[in-house]
Amino acid sequence: MNFSQLSIRNPLPAILLFVLLGVGGLVSFQRMAVQNSPDIEVPVVLVNTSLPGASPAQLESEVARKIENALAAIPFVRHISSTISEGSVATSVEFRIGRDVNDAVTEVRDAVDRIRRDLPVEMRDPIIAKVADAGVDAVLTYTVSSERMDQAELSWLVDSTVSKALLRIGGVGRVGRVGGISREVLIELDPARMAALNVSAAVVSQQLQRMQQESPSGRANIGGANQAVRTIGTVRSVADIAALEMVLPDGRKIRLDQVARVADTQAEPTSILLLDGKAVVGFEVMRSTGASDIAVAEAVRKAVAKLAASEKNVVFLETMNKVDAVQENYDGSMTLLYEGALLTVLVVWFFLRDWRATLISAVALPLSVVPTFLVIHLLGFTLNMVTLLSLALVIGILVDDAIVEIENIMRHLRMGKTPFQAALDAADEIGLAVVATTATLVAVFLPTAFLNDIVGQYFKQFGWTASVAVLASLLVARLLTPMMAAFLLKPVLETQVHKENRLMAPYLRAVRWCLAHRKSTMLMSAAFFIGSLALIPHLPSDFIPPANGVTTNVSLELPPGSTLADTRVAAEQARVLIEQDQDVTQVYSVIGDGGVRRASLSVSLKPRDQRSRKQIEVNAALRAALFGVAGTRVTVGDGDDGDELAFMLSGDDPETLKTAVNAIQHEIRSIGGLGSIYSNISLVRPELVVIPDFARAADLGVTVDAIGQTLRVATEGDYDNALAKLNLPDRQIPIRVRLPASSRQDLGLIEKLAVPGKNGNVPLGAVADLRIDSAPAQIDRRDRTRKVVIHVGLNGKDYDEVMDKIEELPAMKNLPADVKRGKQGDAERKGELFGSFLLALGIGILCVYMVLVLLFKGVMQPITVMAALPLSIGGAFLALLVTNSSLSMPSLIGLLMLMGISVKNSILLVEYAIRVRREGMSRFDALIDACRKRAQPIIMTTTAMSAGMLPIALGWSADPSFRAPMAIAVIGGLLTSTFLSLLVIPVVFTLIDDLMLWAARKSGRRTAAAQTAMPAPVLQ
């Protein structure tokens, strides 16, 4: 059935169809969420366990290994990683892509529950959660300040009033406080009075826990009615707590205020938030999965404005803003769409010089894009960098089918036909070529949507969006373009007869030369292809190119044993140095982010159009400026600017692993010109080690548990879940028992702490030895073995060159048998990227070939069409090399696009040559006629596609770091494949045709020989 003819003869159904698709697309566009990047579901489950005060070595043997062994039995687990620091174990379980995350969480929870009895009793129950989305980040960050409220009051305002108000907003997933302090009741023990009264800190804490509680106590039936019985043992004020009487184990009674000072105060801060050096309280607003960044930010701003109006004494200040970058990306992407569409239309007009024909071609753009919004909205996609980039890249492709249709119709008009008849004949003639070109594009794009890894989740939205858009353009080209041409175009007068382009004659001479010198043509083509492959080692490689945004991050890490105050001093030193940079506008410092010895500084930069340097250059300048912060490990950026090399070693024996790592680090330092070289293997933390004298302790009836509990309560307070609580109308405040800070600094006082024994309390020093020692500050594990990551600053040197030198070091070549190399992070993802690309490339090429076989009804001539593929690679690689772009995920997507785009030109040539040969024309004349008739639409479509992608390649509008390499690769490959295929494809056509004739002759001789050898049938 010829749909084009049906549409020309009866245009109303096609018009109504596109009205319906247009309305649906516009409605879907209005409803789609706007995000920076797609929500990528990462199949990772987190298991967080906590045992405050426990050393990493203890947690490794008693917690981490047991949990890892239990998790390893779960099917489809890819990696198990654990980070063990003081008091906590963070274990992540990475499953293979495709595993349902909710099912994975259930299996992880069941596995941990089965071994819960084997874990320490005093350990808190593990917290198990999924990493729901890899694209969700804080949309907005605010700080609050007040001249009448202290930090504790501001913190409670954020935790209660602000959080409740913002969580009511649809799309807000979480509101998290940053910095600030919490209120608590502190029972500060007096060591002298405790010693005089022979009172143990552990006993005071236990008595409080037993007395300060409410408990259900059964049911009563008084007066014929049922009553619930409740025992209320709680007090209502700090004064009541101080007046509590306690019964000691020996029967004596004391009041709490006899041995301690009781105060309603603030908990020791574990983090500090500074804005340009001033302490503030902040909160971050995260959106939920699938919500629109822009819509959530708008609603949050309105809610914060209402809060500011109701809280007159509080100043709300928006300090960090990720949504402006999202808005800029969205606006820039839409601008790129408009610019690409405009350039494409101008190219069409330049070639056709007919406003009616140009209008008919231009209509294909909105009528292809708008229905695409309807389909991708139904698929659950959002308007993000990937989907909008996909549309921006294919904007020039969308008009290709219409160009081919309208150019063919114009050619038939020049034959003297009426517009109606020209549209009928031309649409019938070009139909197969148009369907074939679109089918090859879909054959390349669509399989990428089913790649089964993290990279594939990005490909998914890209592939579906591009496929739907080009299918919509095919629908336009086959239904609307011929119909509009039939009714809008005017007949061509004899005075308007088209003259052949003056470049056509030299082009046809070049084609004739190539056909006469087939061997030389093929040798030059092969040399071009080999030279293209030789460019690969000269191209830098990345996972994702470094962004050129308006914020960068600086991370500080101090030596183990550093205090929060030390970290604040270092962070302030760094802030002062950072603010001296001319492109820095604000520094937002979170001290204690990830531990008291770590700090994270978010640095706001001037907009791109107001600074002369890229973000990667600003990072390099900050890195050099912060080199002078003594005793601090400084990391600038997110690790995506290629300034650091990292590789992993793993092994079961910690000492063997440590020896190997130290040897490798020593030898790496012999490579000149590198930056800092470090690993976490040498990080040790100071600790006070208590060694019980078991004989003496047994005589006095003192247990190790009693020693540990006494020390824990006295120095830090009991575990948070074991603390007594003061009940207030709106919240519960923890009651913490411990020694004053000054007493915790005196080893002599700690030795005098009273420890419960069978005959009364005894001094700690009488049953244990105390000494200062050291132990690993952090232990990292991967796949149930210890791991160490060695970091090497590149100082501008090439990553691959430095890695090759490291691989040649004797220590690397002669690793102990127990020590293994491993990949993680970007190195592993880069390997996955290239593996996924090769798979997608293979699938795409196979699908293109299969589509061509079905359309051409043969297996040989599709090879002619696909000869354009190797001709496109050289241009892509050369364009990347000239523009200093890396071989990364976006450029590989561009190469993948080339697989479908570059064969379009070949299809137009080959399809026409085959058709006119069937009509009786000789092979040579058919090829020359195909080159004459198809050269202009090929040049037009190539120019239109290149013009549509030109704004992206030039970096107009939004941040070009991700977009530009993709467009550069496509434009470069498209130009070379078009130029070469116009000359080489006719030669390949003749070679394949000769091969088919030779095979036919061979087959014919074999058939004749078989028939001769066959005995004559015997007639009965």
C-alpha cells in the first residue's frame, strides 16, 4: 500500500493525525519534568552499621567480614565494598544491572538478619537502604541566621518548622540540616567527688536509664471500667534531674548533684558550617526521584518566602543553587534546537531557492519534534541533558527525508509535470530510499536503548528519543511532504528550467576517473582508513569530559587524631587562599563532612561569560594556591579533570599489601614531574589502649565489659540509643553522662576511674595498664579483601603515558602472589564504556546490514552501502584531534550516530543505480546517472545535518563540555564520509557487482556439471 499516494489523494486523515499528535506533544511537553540529568537507578544497596568508639581493626573482624560473607551468597552481586572507620562500617553491595533494587534490598536485609546474633550485642541494628537515584542532588541550599537566636535554637527551627513546611511540597524528597548543634542535658561528673564517694560513672548512667523512663504496666479494672496501667518515672526539668536520688550497689544513697553538674546545654558539635568564614546553620533541599528540579525549586522558594515572613527574627539566605545550572542547560538546549532548525532551513532555501519548497521541508522539523515529546513522556522520560541533546543532534537529520522527497519532486516538476503528478511519481520513486535511510538510523539508535549497564541507562533515553524523532520525520516525509507539495508547489515554466550546477561536470569527471582506476581508488581508501585508526593513540580518553560549570569543590583531609578545631583552622586558611582568586565569588565550608578531620568547601565561580578561564583552569590555579596549606591533603574538583591517576591493589594479608604499596609508592617517586603520591595505607590514628590484668581483675571481680562500659560512659557518654531522655512537649532531649573535657585530657584521672567489682569499686589503674599506641585510621575492603588505592598527581602529564611507566616499575611487575591489581571508579567505568560501545557498534552494524538486506532483497549490495562506514571514522577522529576533544562517552555516542547517518548517502546512490539498471541502463551509465541525480540531495542533507549540529559543536548557549565532542565527531565523520562516498561507493558497487557475476558464473557451471553427471531417468 502506497501511503504517500493515499495522503495525496485524500489529505484529510493525514492532517487530522498530525493535529492529534501535535496537540498531544504540546500537552506532554508542558507536563514533562525538567532535570539536569536523567534519574539513573543504580542497583546498589547500602548497609551501615555503628558501634561508637570501636576501632577499625575490631570492626573489620567482628562486623565487616561477617556481613560481607553473608552478602556474598546473594545471587547477581557484582562487587561488595566496605569502608571501616572509627565506630562505623559502611558496606555497599553493587548488583548487576537489571536486578530489581527493591528485591535486592529485601535479600540484603534477610542476609544481615540471619547473622545478627553473630554481631556485637551492643551494636546498633544495621541500617539498610538503596541508592535510589544517581542523578538526585541538592536542588537548593539555604543558611539561616538571627541576632536573637543561638545556633541550637536555629538548628531546632530547621529540624522542626522548616523541615515540616518543605516536606509538604510535592517533589521534595528530603530536607537535611547542615552544621548547627543539638540540645542535650549534660551530667558532667566531678572526678574528685566521684573518687571521694567511690561512685562509678557506669553506675550513674545505668541508674538514670532505669529511673528516667515510662513503661506500660498492664491493665486494671477499677470501678467496672478497663484502664491501662502506665508507670511514669520521668521528670520534667533539669532541676528535677539534679535532685534525683540514686541507690548505689552497696546500698548507699546519693543525690545526683552531689557528684555531677547538671545543665541544659548543647551537644559537642560534630560539624560546622561556615559561609565566607562566618558560622551559620544551613539546610539542603533534595528532590524526589522523577520530580522536576525547576518546579521543586520554584515551590521551595515560595515556601521559604512564607517562612521568612512568619519568622521575623530569622534571615533566610539562598547560598548554593544547582537549579540555575539546570535552567541554563534547559534554556541552552532549547536555544540549540531553535538555532539548529533555523540553520537547517537556511541551508534548504540556499539549495532550492524556492520559498514554497523550503516551507514544505521546514514543516518537518516541528511536526517531528513535537510528537516525540508525546512518546518520550509516555515512556517516563524527562526533559534533561540527554533527551534534549538527542533532539538537538538529530534536528538536522529530521529534515533529511523531507529534503530528499521535495528535491525529487522538484526534479519531476522540471520535467514538465503538474505538481500533483510530480508528487505522485516522485514519492513512489524515492519511497524505498527514504524508508531505508530512516530504518538504518533506527537500527543504530534503538539497540543502544537496551544496553545493560550504567552507560546503557544514558544510552536508553538517548536512543529512544532519537529513534522516535526520526520515525516521526519518516511519517512526515511519507504523508505530509508529498501532499503539501501536490497542493502548494507551482508548475515550473520553461524559462525556469533548472541549470546543472557548474561543479557537477568536474565531479562526474572525478567519478569516471575512479571507475577507471578502481585499484588506486581502493588503495587510497584503505590507506585513509588505516591512517584513521592510527589517530586513536593520539586522542586523549575520558569517561565524561570535565564540565565547565559555576561551582567547584575543594576537599581537605587532616591527619588522624586531628580535632574539629584543627580542621576549622585549616579550612579557614584554605578559604582565605581561595577567595584571592579573581573568579571566586563565594566559599561555603562544611567542616566535619565525613569525619571531624575532613572538610568540604563548595566554591562558587563567576558565570562562564564573565571569566576568561575554564573551570579546569580555575581548579589548577586553586590546586597550586592550596599547596601551602601545611599538614593537609587537598583535593580540588570532582576528579573529572584528569589531573590525578588512581589504581587499586588488593590482598588478604595486610602486612604484605602494605609492603607492596610502600615499595610501589617509593618507585613512583622516581618518575620525574609528578605531583603528590599518596595512599591510605600509612594513615594511623593515635589511641589510648587499655590492657586488663586478667589475674588481678579476676581476683577483684572486675570484668572487661565493666572496664569498657566505665571508660565509654566517662569519656564519651553511653551509646546514643541507650541514653536516658528528658521528655518535653515537642521533643525528647538526650541526657548524657561523662567527664569534663579537661579531665579527659589527664591520663592520671582516667586511671583513677572507679570500676565496679564484686567487693565494690576499684581504680582502673589497679586492674589494667594504659598506654598510647596507634592503629589504622581507616580500612577499605573490596570483594572481601583489603584494598589500597594509590593516588598520583599528574601535573599536566598524559594519563596513559604515566600509567605505562608505572606498569614498567619493578615493584609492579613483581607483585607478591597475594597482592592483585584491580579496577574501580572511573577506570572500571571507562572499561565498561568502551566495552558497551563496541557491543553497541557491533549490534548497530549488524542491524543496519539486516535492514538493508530486507530492503534490497539481497545480501551483497548492502555491503556496498556499508562501505561508507570506515570512510566516516577518519573524519571523526581527525575532528576530535584538531579540536583537542577526548575520546569519551559523548564522542563515542557521536561515532555510533555516524554508523546510521553515513550510510544514508550510500543508500541514495545504490538504490537509484539498481533501479535504473533494472530499466535497462548499463552499469556505468547507471552509476553516472545516479551520481548526477543524487549528488545534490546528498550534499543538501549533509549540509543540513552539519548546520543543525553546528551550534552544538561551536559551544553556543549552554555548557558545551558534554555536547560539543558528540557534534564534532558527527560533523567530522559526516563531511569525510560524504566526500569520499560520492567517489568510492560507485567503485565498490562495481566490485561487488563483479563478485556477484563471478559467483553466478561459478554457480552456473556447477549446476550444469551436476546436471550432466545426473543419470537419465528410467521410464517404466
